[in-house]
Amino acid sequence: MSDEAPLTLREVLEVIERLYPPESAQSWDRVGLVTGDPTQPVRRVHLAVDPTLAVVAEARDLGADLLLTHHPLLLRGVHSVATTSAKGATVTELVVGDVALYVAHTNADVAAEGVCEAFAEACGLGHTEPLALVEDRPLGRVGDLPRAQPLGAFVEALAARLEPTAGGVRVAGPPGAEVRRVAVLGGSGDDLFDAVRAARADVYVTADLRHHPVLEAREEARGGTPYLVDAGHWASEQLWLARAERALRAGLGERATRVDTHISTVRTDPWTFVVGAAEGGST
């Protein structure tokens, strides 16, 4: 890092908000600056998916001045930030540690340097188009693989690019079925099945797929396409962190020498182990 005077939080946030404009977030979302003073110096930026207590502790231990996360800390209203609750303790740790928290959530989902683009790249897609327009914003991506391949091979290649989790990657579809057109949405995505069918995707890769929506989708498909892949919420969105770090440094230009950046090593996927998993079954 340079010996020059540090950047201010305001200067760093100007770059972040050009990459992920707050106005592009969904109406229900809560993005932007949560803690911090725009005039405070920023020498180190820490990037993570979730602003958990462990992530905040990691940021403090590394001397971070700004924690940039994908998921909001205060998505729903709270009436206390006492340390008797996890959220209150997190806010206190941020304030006492003089760590600013900034959230880029659904505005990062729809951005060119965002979550869905990073996920599409991990799936092996090149040129993509929006999967759906939600509140006039392009949510998800759909595109074609360079060549058709078996579903099993496609998922194995994707899994190799994801951070491993206890739950692994779940698949609904026959391993030998050929797929080429792929729809993706990082995070929870079982409310876009209509858009996936309209896009004529062979396979839909997302996360948080629930029993009844998936069962109904497979029934509607009569055993055919679209096949479904649940890559895990944290794993599918963790891919964005490296892309966000590169985009931030590129956006800072020559000023990037005045800021260190670090990607969190804390796994905030909540699951720790699985018992009794069985392979195979109906598709």
C-alpha cells in the first residue's frame, strides 16, 4: 500500500456506487451505508457475503476500515441494537471497531460486475442475456454453453469452481441428459420458473430450491427440461467477491495503491454436515 494519504470512505463509496447503483436495488431491499462516517479514512476494504459476527471479527483483526457485504445486516426493522441480540452485537462491534459497513445486495445481483455475471461465468457461459425483468431490472442470466454436454458433467465442472459446502450441489434431472442452454440466478431462485421455461433453458442453476416448487416444476417438465440445480446460496454468491474486488480496484484506478483489499475466508454457509444422503432417485 502507498505511503500517500488514505482515501476517505466517501471516495471509495463513489466507486462502489458507480458499480452498484443503489437505485437499481429492488424496492424491498435495504442497501447502502449501514455504519461509518463518510469522512473516515479507508486503508483496507474487506469483502464478504454475510455481515456475521465472525466476519466482523475477521475484518477487525485484519484492520479493515470498510466491510463490503452482499447481504444486508438490517433488512427488516429492529427496535434495539443492544448486544443481547446478534444484530445488536454486530452493530456494536462495527461501531466500536470503527468499521464502516456497506451493503450491495440486489443492486449487485443486476450489475455488469455483479453476482449473476460471476455465476454465469462459473457455469461456463460467455454471452448472456437477462433471464427476467423484475421492477424493470435485469435479474438472472441465460446463455448457451460452447457445446452440449451431459448434465452430470456440467454440474461436476460447476462444483469444481464453487467453494465446497456440507450440502454440496443438488440436481433434479438425469445425469446423462444433454444440456446446452443454461439459466442462472445467484441466491434464492424458485420464483422464476416461468421465466426459465420461457427462455427455453435446458437447465436452471440457482439456490434455496424448495420441495413443492421443485416437485411441481419437474411434474410440469414431464421428466424433461428444464433440469434443476441447487448450488447453494452462499456458494453461488461467494463467487462475486473476487469479481467485486477486481472491479473496485479497477474503478479506483491509480488510487488503488492507497487501499488494501481482502476477501473473507469465513464460510457463512450455515450447514455443517449431512447425514443419510442418498444418491439417485426419481428425476
